[in-house]
Amino acid sequence: MLAEKTGWTYHYIMYRVAWINVRMMLADAPQYISGRRDERTEEATDDDLRDLANSL
């Protein structure tokens, strides 16, 4: 998703972008939440980010 949205290559994301910046970009990404307003969304975990990086 990150490579698609930014146009960056997998290599650039893995070796040139700090993971804290990747986490902030994912946290700031717009999202649509349907359903009740009092439901809370889950934050991305390190495992989620690792899975994302491995799927690129």
C-alpha cells in the first residue's frame, strides 16, 4: 500500500525510510470507519507492519 501510494520502490522503503516514519504515515492515512461511532479501531502492531513489508 505504501509503495503504491507514494510511488516508492520496495528497496527504497526497506532501506532508506525509517520505520518510525512508516508507522506515522500509516497512522495518518485516511480511513473510513463504518458502524457505531463509539467503537474503537485497533492500532497497527509490529506484526501487522512486518506482514505489510513482507507482502510488498
